[in-house]
Amino acid sequence: MAASAETTLDLVEAPIRVPQPPAELERTPLVANGRSFGWLSNRVASLIENKAPGWWWVLFSISLLGLGLLIFCMSYQISTGVGVWGDMRPAMWGWGIVNFVWWIGIGHAGTLISAILFLLRQRWRTAINRAAEAMTIFAVMCAGIYPLIHVGRVWYDWWLFPIPNANSIWPQFRSPLMWDVFAVSTYFTVSVLFWYMGLIPDLAVMRDRSKTKARQFLYGLFALGWTGSNRAWSNYEKAYLLLAGLSTPLVLSVHSTVSLDFSVSQVSGWHTTIFPPYFVAGAIFSGFGMVLTLVIPLRSIFKLQDIITIKHIETMCKVTLATGSMVGYAYMMEFFICWYSGDPNEAFHFSNRALGPYQWAWIPMILCNVLIPQLFWFKKLRRNLVLVFIVSILVNVGMWCERFVIIVVSLTREFLPSSWHYFRPTWVDIGTYAGTFGLFFTCFLLFIRFLPMIAVSEIKGVTPQADPHNPLGGAKVPQFVHEEH
Amino acid sequence: MTETSTQTSKPYGIVAEFTTAASILHAAELVRSAGFRQWDVFTPFPVHGMDKAMGLRNSKVGWFTFVGGVIGYASGMIMIWYMNAFDYPIVIGGKPMFSPYSAFPPSFELTILFGAFGSLIGMLFLNRLPRLYHPLLKNKRFSLVTHDRFYVVIECDDPKYSEVETRRLLEQAGSRHIEVVED
């Protein structure tokens, strides 16, 4: 007691000398250049309030054309039949399912960033979570289209859901395909809820600075009357934490369930227990690829370098490297299990993947997913934006090849050699795939035009001046004097 | 007419503006120890430690999530049992009519789905949202709350409220801008 009283006295009389940590131990701030709260609001809101730039209209027109192509291809396919696709016995799952799995995988990075990184207290996520969550929602929309039109008679799609129908037959819950219906629709709904809840305070930011009546009304309506009350923040933060906690097992379950569509069947190359974790790793890998592809141009065009700093890009590269290596491990493990099981069908299948007629898809798969991401071991390369952008695109090329290798190579070399065949996509396959890009970018461009693409309220909370115990936040700590080296 | 005009000019509360996170935290501690009950702090982002400074208890949103999750899981299991084992049982691949294992994935998804709705609806319910009319939202200055300012608001309905005394307390807390907002 006496000692502590003495220290207090010392505090008052002579300042304690606290040695400053060496510069290399200092954390890089999440928001560069010490930007103020007001600057952050103004910067993010200006992207919406300023007139749409010329490039936005150019990209939006191209995306609308793509969306038109999607609607045309879908109408043609629905009115004619699934035969217009390249699907042919025994490969009844072609590009439709390849693209479904590919798009839904891309969505996973958004939820990883918004939920898992939130639980892990990775505060850098705040700079990118809004855009990544939007990406998730639009990617799941693109994915969801495929199973719905793949069934052929789309007007019976509602049979997938447990709704009483005239035949009084219920959906069959013993099939993983049925689990998938629940997984994907829950994923979409929960992603939208999470995204919207995060948007409420930011919609209030937009409401309070709107000049036009229409904006005031619409932002005001969707902000639900948010005032920033701390009693409300308290409930809000709890709900956000709970939603993050719910979304974490959800995102892991979605691609696991997708993978069960394959691994529960007997087809060689599909029937394996490694599929759920392997699919989840691949999904997060491809999603981070897409986030990088979107974020790198956006931060340069919109001059957001102070919010999405080079450190953010670097960290995302590290996640890409880690998940890419996990995917590489899964590839190796598949080959090992194939050899270890001694199953002749598996052995044939895996040699056929690497050396067979679809070698053109297998080689880029290994290159883009396993080898090229290894470049991210080097800090210099992680900070080279042009290189990172190119790699991020290659990641998704590689992941598309992976989906193709898994689905088409397995199906076209069935157990019965007489039904073997070589899969060729038709123009409708290609048009539908290109069209989903139209849908995705139409939605994404509208998003960056009308909603704050950076979570303003969250990013304010991670600045040093938001911390009431930091001198920048107004805390008084005059007794401590930092010792200069 | 005179009656309505007197009603509209009835004060809602006193609003004090602060500019830093530390000053608002300090102000909240002062107001709390002064014994006010109907008051609140308004910030552009959740300020760390504010719940404790205001003496708020742990949020009750978790109960809504929990109830949502339980309803989701139970409804999933019961639905699947009813549909595949009770109402229209069909043998498929010799699998049992109902198994908690095959019924788990959809029930799990419904747990998440209902739990998520529970969290969002619980948060909105506890915050009395949506509420598109609020006396504070009419105030021009107060709109800076979503920009970079922090506010303490003490409502006139609070038994301890007195315009002079409360204003003095808020001035002591370091506020440079204090005004009375009408209801």
C-alpha cells in the first residue's frame, strides 16, 4: 500500500519515463494519414453524392448488356429445354453446376470477412467488409440461378420447398440436394440480414447529409430512424456479434453441403471425405481472389488509399496464400488417398485428370490455385498492386477449372466405358455464364453508386481518436512522457 | 389551435454537444452519478466502455436469438419427420424413414435462419425501431451525430430535470454547445 501511494506521489511530482517501443514494433494504423471522423464520412459519402463518373456509365452499360444476354439465354433455355446446354449423358451436370459451385464459392469470402474475422477481432476487416458482403449477396444470386434453371421445368421449382402440392408428396430430405436448398437459401437470407443490419447506421449517415427530398426520404426510410443512441448501439453490437457467431458455422456449412452433393454419391473422384473442408478452403480462396479483383481498382479510382491501405491488400494476399496452400494440400491428399485406397476406378480417374483429355483444365488448376499464389510469400510482390490484381484474376480462373475438373471429368468417365464422352459447351452455356457476370456487375455497380461501399460507422470506430483512452480521443495523460531514443 | 401550439413547443430534452470520445465518456459518468434515469448518449459509432459508464446492463438480444434458434431447430426436425416419416413415408434406398442425422443439415440451417431473424428483430424491438419520427432528428445541429459529434441528451420527463441545474451540470462536463430541443 505504502509503495503504491509513493508511486502516485511520484506521478504527480515527477513524470514517469516510459521507454518508447522501437519503430518496427509499432502497429501500422488502420486508417492512414490520421484522417478525422468527418473526413471519413465525407470521403465515403462523396462517392455517392458526386455525379456518376464516365467510366461508371461505360461499365454499367456493358453490364446491362451482359444482363440482357443472361435473360435472353435463360429465356431460350427455359422455352426450349435443358438440351440447349452441352449436358449429355453421362455428364448431366455441366457448366450449370460448375458455375453454381464457382459463384457460391466466391460469396464465401464476404462472410468470412464479415463474420469470422469479426470474431477473431481482425479490425482491418472494417475497410472491406461492406463491399465484400455485397459481393457475397450478388455472387449467391448468380449461383442460385443455375440450379433453378437446371431443373428444366422451372415452373416446378417450388417443389424444392416444403410447400404442400397437388400430389401431396413432400420434398425428400434424405438427399443432400435437398440440404443444399436449405443451405443456399439460408445463406442468402442471412447474408442479406447481416449486410442490412450493418448498413443501418450508415444509411443514417447518408440520411443526415442528404440534400434532396428523395434521398432524405429513402435513406431515412431504410435507416429505420437510427439516432446513434448508445442504448441502441449496445443492443446493436450484441446483435452484430450474435449474427457473426451464427454466420460463422453457416458459411462453413454451406460449401460443405454443396460438397456433399458430390461426395455422398458413388462417382469416383467425388466419393471422398475430404470434400467438405477442401471445398470450404477453395471457396474462401476464390472469394478472396474476387475481393482483391474488385477492391484494387476501386481503391485507386475512388482514391480510398487511406482507408483501404496497402496493409489491407497485403493481409488479403496472405489469406489467399494460406487458403491456396490448403487447396494444394487437398489436391495432394486426393492423390494420396487414391493410391492408398488401391481402388482401380479411383486410380484411373486421377491419372485421367492429370493426363486425360481434360488436361487443359487440370494444368491451369494446379498452376493458378497452388503454384502462382506462392508468389505471395514475398512482401515485395504482395505490395505490387498490378501483380496482385493479375494473380487475383488467375485465382478465379484456376478455381473455375477446379470445379470443371471435379464435375465434368468425373462424369464423362463413368464406370461404364461405353457411355464415355467428351463434354463440349454450347453457345447457350457460354452466354449464360457471361450473362451472370452482367448480373453481378450490374448489381455491384448500383451498390457502389447508391450505398456507402465502406462501413463508415465501423471504420470511425477503429481510428485512434475513437478510443476514449487514447490521447487522440481526448484522454488526458500528461504525466507520461515518452523517452526519445 | 392555441392548445396544439403549446403542445408542439413543449420541450423534449436538453442536448449537450461534445467533440471527443473521452469527453463524452466523462460526461456520461457525471450524468449517471448525478442520478438521472431518462437520458442517453448519442455517438457516431459505439464508444468503447460507454455501456459501463452509463451503467447499462448486458443487452437482452441474446434471448431473441436463442428462442429463434430453438424454434428453427425444432421446426426443422418436426417438419422433416412429419413429411418423410409420418404424412407420406416412401422407402428410398432402404434408408430409415426418419433419421436425426439426415435431418440435421436442414434443421441446422433453419436454426441459423431463425436465430438470425431473432437477432435482427430482437435488436429492432429492444431499440423501438423502426421509429421514423424522433424529436432529435428534427434538430439541425443534432444531425452531426452521424458525422463526428457526440451528444448527451437528458429528457425533461426525468424527475431530476431542471433547466438551470441540468444545464450547469452539462457545462461542467465540458460541453460548449447546449440547447433545449422541442418535442
